[in-house]
Amino acid sequence: MNEDEIEVYVQLWTSVKSYIPAKEKESACEHFLSVINENVCDLEEVAALWAGYDGTIDKVIRNNYIEYEDLDDDYDENDFD
């Protein structure tokens, strides 16, 4: 997926975003991006490319499509006592 394609999807999102009540925007964006994830591209692989276009998209990408590194297997809770 290239930047031009992403910009088209972002424009589509921003064109309908203003018609969605504030309380429902994040949920609507989650659904919008899940459709893209299922039918267009794996958002986990291109999540960084989507950053910076829209705050709601940024939040949903960060919360759903970016994997955080697990703590090192050598982590020991007692190290912090």
C-alpha cells in the first residue's frame, strides 16, 4: 500500500467522520479500519504508514494494529522490590 492509496482511504474516512456523533467516532473508525484490514491490506504490516493523517485513525491504529514488544522472558517481578 502506498501513500496515495492511504490518502484516498483517509479522505473517505474524513468525509464521513463529520456526520458521526463524537461518542461513536472511535467505534466507527475501528469498523472502517477493520474492513480495510480484512479486504485491502494487513494493517499490522503498514500501521506506521497510516500515522499522522487523522487523530482518530492514529488512536485506533495504535490500540489495535501495533504490536508492543512483550517484556523480556528474563523479567522477574522480584527485580523491582
